[in-house]
Amino acid sequence: MTAAMKPAPVSRVDLENKFRQLQGGVNETTETAKSYALAAGAVIVVGVAAVAFFVGRRRGKKKTTVVEIRRV
């Protein structure tokens, strides 16, 4: 390499600026992922509750005792 092509040394300020830039991208990605995870979690909870409701309802109908009262 010649002296004209020699890269400048990396300073502390350069590193800090690059880390801040990367951190900003990570924060944006994290916020997006949180919203998707929250929505997916809500859908799963509602689905599990609905399945439990319908399974319990069916089981209740199968095990219901029918009492017939006759007058004599």
C-alpha cells in the first residue's frame, strides 16, 4: 500500500457512533417483534379458552343426569 491509500485509524468516536447506529436498528426490530408476539399470544389465549369452553360444554351435555318425575 502506498501512503495515499493508507486507511485512517479507527477512533473511539467512530466506534461509539457505529454502535449507536446498530443499537437503533436493534431497538426498532425489537419493538416490531414485541407487537407481533403480543398479537400472537392474544390469539393463542383466546383460542385455548374457546376450545376449553366447547370441550367442557360437550362433556357437560354427555354427563348430565336427566330426572324424570311422574305423578301417580
